[in-house]
Amino acid sequence: MMGTTQAATLPDEVSTDELPHNYRILVVDDNKACAITTMWTLEMLGHTLQMALDGPTAIELAKSFHPEVVILDIGIPGMNGYEICQAMRKEFVLQNTTFIALTGWGKKEHRERSKEAGFNYHLVKPVDMEALKKILFELDKRSL
């Protein structure tokens, strides 16, 4: 699947009816408009969302929200997405969380670095909702 660190074998089209699981998703992006747009789209698919605009807030929120999925920008000022992912991976309550990089950085070295930091997937902005739905569909398949 183009734009991801991990490939998944999925159907070309995924119906929202095929995504029965309501995931707890944390969206982390310093661009508030981008974060809100991503949240609205995922809410329409039935997911429960929280948003953070910086690393320290994201880490604290994740400890109480216990997201199953974290969608995380990499180019965040201060604590960048790589550092946020690494810090979250150390939290016991987040050990089974799926991390998705959603960033403007799509070069090979960015994808490799995101994988090293602990991301499961790497998507490039603007968000391709079909690719995101395919990832969520794959997570549903694994939980069956």
C-alpha cells in the first residue's frame, strides 16, 4: 500500500459498514485545522476522538484516554513526532496501540526513521482517507 511503512493486503474499496470497531483515536498535530479535519472525518466513521497540539499534552492525554490508535504528525515544534512516539511506546497502557505517522515528510529516510521510532504506518499529507480506512480495516481483521 503506497504511503505506509507496513504493507497490508486489503480490498481496494473499504465500506464504512465493514469497520464495526469503534476505535479510541488520538490525533496529534500542531496544525489545529488539520487535526480537526482528520477528527471530523474519523468521527463520521464512528470512532471516538481526542486531540492534542503538542507532545507533552499528547503524552498526558494518552495515559488517561488509552487510545487504540494514535495518528501523529512528525513535524511538531519542540518535541517532534518521532520523540512523542518513542515516549508513548514506553507507557505500559499504550503497549498495544497502533501508531500512524501522518506527515508532510514522505522521503525514504523519513519512513525509515518513523519505523525506527515505533510507528506502525507512515502516511503522507494530505490524508488519504481510503488508506487510513484500509489500515483500520486491517486492525479489525487482526482482532477477530
